[in-house]
Amino acid sequence: MTTKTLTDSAASRYASAIFDLSIEEKSLDKTESDLDLVKDIYASNEEFRKVVKSPIFSREQQVRVIKSVGKKVKLSNLIINSLCLMASKRRLFSIVSMVEQFKRLAASHRGELKVSVLSASKLSSSQEEQIRKLFEDETENSVILDVKEDQSLIGGLLIKVGSTVIDSSIKSQLINVENKMKEVGL
């Protein structure tokens, strides 16, 4: 089992349990905002990242850090207890993946679909609306577009919906041509 598989498996179980409890407690919005805060702290605080990722820190040390941070930023008991459980089971390393999976569950529960679009150049409002409408018509969900620009694509789009990737970028087409040329010995 690869590290990514282990991370995704652990993250999925914890995300699902936290989601179910937040629905039961009618605290989905608060739970989601707390998890966003945890993810932000993880991204911005190197010391917190070290405690979360490093096996050097004992389970007890990780639990103390989680409780301290949770109290300081006023996380809900659900999140503090869940993160402490993850720490005690040595699964805290999957925290970012767990937050992302929780957010997908919450969005699905609300009938939302997040579509990430990477474009070689800035899309116009009408182009963004066409992409949104296409996915709304196909999925019958409310679509949230996350549009970013990446000039290295040269042209075309890279669209991600969950784990599905639609790559129509010129960059990937050139890579494919290069690989085919290598296969035939050119």
C-alpha cells in the first residue's frame, strides 16, 4: 500500500465520520469553517506542519498541540476531538486530504460541484458562464468554478472535477506527440 493510498484511505474515513457527526449536530457550516481554519494554519505555520507530519513527535505531544491550537482559535469540540483521535491513531499526517474530502462531501450534500479550470489565458465572463452552464446541465448541480490562469499551458484548458481531469491543453498535446515520436525512435 502506497503512502498516498494510506493517506487517502485514512482521510476518507475521518472525513466521512466528521461529516456524519456534523450533520447529526446540525453544524455543517461551523465544521467546514473550522476545517478551513485548520487547513490555513497548516499551510501558514511551519511548526504546526512539523508536529503534524513528523513521527518524531509522540501521540501525546500531537494531542497537546491540537488541543492548544484548537482552544486558541476556538475550534468546535467536534474538530478538536476528531483531530486528537487522528493524532492518537497516528493518522494526523492525512489532515489536508481529510479536509479536502470533507469539503467534497459537504459540497455534494448542498448539491454543489466544484470545477477547477486552468486556462492558458484569462477567460471572459461569458466563457466562464458557458463552462458553468455546461457542467450544471450535465450534472444537475450548482457549479462553483475555480478559474486560474497558467500560461505554461500554451493554449486550451485543464479542467478538474473531483478526481476526473479533462486536459485539452496544447502543452499536454505536445508532450503526447513527443512521447509518440520517442516510441517510434525519432
